[in-house]
Amino acid sequence: MKKGFSIFMALLLLLISLAACGGEEGKGNETSGSASSGTASETQSGEPERSFDTLEKKNFDGKEFFILTRSAADTVIWKPIDWDNDAGDGDAIEVAVYNRNRLVEDRFTCTITQVMDASYLEAAQADYLAADSAYDIVVMPVIQQLGSMAVNGIYVDLGEMVTLSDPWWDQASNESMSLLGKTFTVMGEMNIVDNNATWAVLFNKEMAADLKMGNHYEMVNDKVWTLQKMYEGATLATDVDANRTGIAGQYEESLAFLAAADIYTVIKNADDIPELKIADTALEAVFSDIWEYMHLPDVQIFGENLPNTWGDLYANFASGNSLYCICTLGTILQAQISDMDDEFGVLPIPKMTEQQDLYISTYQPGNATGASIIVNNDAPEEAAALLEAMAAASIKEIQGTSLKEAYYETTLKRKKTQDEESMEMLDLIFENRVVDYGSLFGWTNALIMNAAKAETYSFTSGVASSQENIQATIDRIVESVKNNFENKPIG
């Protein structure tokens, strides 16, 4: 048992004995943290800041741009509502998408058509094999964008076509996803499913107040919101006789805990080439503590072990039987959570130690979507210009709101999370969002999740049995990208 976990156990009895003296976290008792500052209207050089209005105006002579996405029959959380809407009515997001697209169409003299296909991956691969690409932009989960498409030479390098430092791109995520200095898929303000796929912690405010646990928002703002702190609260909340657990979660949370600790199974070197790090002592030390916490007796239930999996898990939290729910932000949109009787708040995934400067967020690569352009597109620069315009227009206020505000302000903040402090937490969550390269390609997910689930500690043996195969896969993919993309003409 590692030092951090041992300290946690030693302090736990003291915490419980002092709990009655703690401050109360009820309505109106939370202290606001500093919200993320907005960007200035001018750059330091005095030039106007880049915006939709500063983009070069292009005339595409009525060209119809086709955007391939997954089917509308997908679940509420992952439904591709962020790319087009035929009518200017509906909820705030649908209206914002409609207004954004009509603005882009008017400025660039074109039309935007979304093509939804349940077999989107096969459709994109078939499009690549065709003489001419039928789809100008392809949108799908980033794990498929990279692992199934980019590594086979199917996409252009968007880093050569758009300015990725512009404020409408998710710069940290895009940097995390590059390979060999190339950016094959991008995330930005034009798509919102990636926000839904981002990990966070929900907490029952009323239960926390009853247990006199102190102010969670102050913990975050004071930079003392750590994994140890969360499991202290979870242990305090656990009551077997009352059928109450501290945490409703899932084994995949172990990936989010590692990222929040700024520890990764695969990193990229100075040449933007992935390097396998699963055998590093620092990773094992952190994972060992994570495993110990996740296996505290009776403190946590896991959706994978419940009869109705996620439905039962969310119902447990919504009914007041868990203090915390570790999930993606899209879970808030589920009726079970958004309509729960008790008030809940939103927190970032906790840091591993107080000494860490930043709260680091990550997302599910199998659900977060990116946008790409197929190499046989006859006018990839035009498709890239459209994509950039859609991203820039998504943060432009149109008829009183923007797509970013409609999602970020209305849907998540005002309608669902029920307090101003959670709004600031969302700012913090999205501020520094990255992804483990091993998770992004699916190389190390099974290793981590299987080790997290194992009743006896098995990470070391798991590394020993899988390291050679994972490294061979990485080497093969790097070589494939070199062969397929370097010096390959575009268009």
C-alpha cells in the first residue's frame, strides 16, 4: 500500500470524529471561484482578435457541402445535433445550430447538408475508395477517426489548412491528438458531443450538507480537491445498513484518474511520436493508489456490476443513495439526473496531490467526436474553410446567443446544474482537457480497466504480458502513417 493511501486511512478516523464540527454545504453557502476570463477584443500587437467577422469572405457559388455524421437514432447524449438543423425552432441548441449554419451559408454563398448514417464508418471508408469524395467533412468518434481512418492515410493534415491557435479550436485536445506533427481530426466549438464525453464528478449537495462535509467548491478553488479528499467524503457517506454508498461510478473512471494525475500510458516525444510508458514506476505508483481507493470495501458501486448497468447506476445517485457520481457530463442530460429531487453540483475529476497546479480533464475517445477531411476531396481547402467558419460562427452571438452559449450556458449551466458555482466548475473542466494517447487509439484501455476491475492487484503482471504487443502495434501504426501520409499529395 502506497504512502498516499496510507495517509488517507490514518486521517480518515480523525475526519469522521471531527465531521460534526465541519461547515455546512447547503443552498447559498457556497463560495464562488473566479470564472475563466474572456479573451480581449484586440491582440497585444493591436490587431483585431480573430473572429468569424475577420475571416476571409469566400464565394462558393452555391456549392452544397455534405457532412457525414452518425445516425440521429443514437442516444440522447451522443446524437449529432451539432451539425445541422432544418428549422429555426426547437430547443436552444437546435436554434443556435440553425442560425449558425444560415450565417455561414449567407457569408460563403453555399449550403450545408448533414448526412446521418448508422454505418458512418463504413460509409466514410467507401467514400475514400471512390473516385471522388461525396462527403466534404466526416464526423465520428476520435478513436475511429485516428485508429481506423487516419492511420490508413485517409485524411488530410488539417494543421496545414486552418489556424489551430484560433480561439474556436480546442487547442489542448487537438495538440493531444496530433501524430508526427500532423493533425488529422479536430475538435472545436462547432461540435458539442465532445463536451458531453468529458469526465466530471457530480455530488449530492444535500447529502454533503447533512454530513457536514464542508464546501466542495472551496476545496476545488483552494486546490485541495484530491482523490484522497473525495474518497474521505465517500467513506464518510457510506452506510451499508442504509443501503448508501459513497460513489456511483465505473471502472473506466481509472483512465480519468490517471489523466487527472497528469500520468499517461503513452506520451509523445519531441518528434510527435508516441512512446509507451506503462512500465514507468511513476505510473505504477499512481495506479496502485487508484486501485486501493477503488477497492475500499462497500464505498463504491460500479455500473458494470449492476443488472441494468448505467440505468441502475444513475438511478442510485438520483435517488440519493450515493454522494458522488463519476461520469461524463452528458449524463447530466439524462432525465434520471436532471430531474432528481436533491440538488447536485458539478466538480472536476480530483487531482492526485495538492501540489499539482492544474485540474486536468479528459474525455471518452469512443464518444467524443472530431471533424476530418478525406484526402480524395477535390477541394479540401474549401471544406477546411467551411469547417473553420462553422467553428468561428459557433462562438458568435446570433439573435442573442451562440451555439457555445446555448449548450454551455443554457443546457448545462442554467437548466441542469442548478447553481452558479457549478457553472464555474464547467469553465475549469473545459479549460485544460487532454487525452492519453494510449486511450485515444485504444492501445492501453483494456490493460488499465482490467487491472482496475481485478479483485487482486494485477497491474504489474498485466504490463508484463501486454507490453510487447502494444509496442509492436504502436510501431506498426507510426510506420503506416509515415508511409501513407508523408509526401502524399492532397486533393
